[in-house]
Amino acid sequence: MRYILLVIAALGLATPALAAPKLDPNEITEAHFIKFEPILMTVVQERRIQGLVQLQVTLKLADPNEWEEITRQRARIKDKLVQAVGGMTHGAIRVDRPLNIALITSVLQRRVDAQLGAERARVLIIDASTRLQ
């Protein structure tokens, strides 16, 4: 009996893995999205810390079949997003004015495009807020 189980197990390991089915880019699924932890940064105005900005960013992939490949670059993408937000906290993002979501999205999109190539993923800002210090 043990011999039969060993043969079955060996045959199972020798069977090539089945390829994942191709996903339809036009049918929205969870594979279209890569979510990031919120970005929380201090906001500096007039050389003083005035408050905080928090952004929840998600990428919407043009092709869900690229999810694995783009997910492998997740840490680099997150670094680029954090650097971009950090650059905006000294003027473009202010706690005493409404956030310019279009400007922030545009800046983040340029960073993502530089990392991945144009039109592979679209930046979505799911939530954005500022808090006075």
C-alpha cells in the first residue's frame, strides 16, 4: 500500500503544472488591482510641520494577466509613490486648502509610468485626507 501511495505521489509531482487561464482584460476582476498600504507624510509649510497627509493608492492594471509581473515591482513602485508625495508636501499639498487630487494623481501617474511603462497601470486615489498638527 505504501508503495502505491509513493508511486501516485511521484506521478503527481512529475505532472506539469497547469497554466493559469488567460483573463479577459475587459472583464473587471480582482486581478486588475494592486493595492498599497496608505501613504502617510508630514506636510511642511513656511518651514514648519503643519500637519499630515494620508493617501490610499491603488493601481488598476490595463491587463490583469500582468498582475504577477507588476506585483514583483510593488516595492519599487511604492518607493516611487512615497518619493512623489514627499516632494509635494513642501508646497503642492497644504493642510489649509483642499487637496488637488487631479494634480496629485498626475504626479503619481508619471512615476508609475516611469517604472512600468505608459498605459500599463492607472493610478487611483481611493482616499485622501489632511490633518492639522
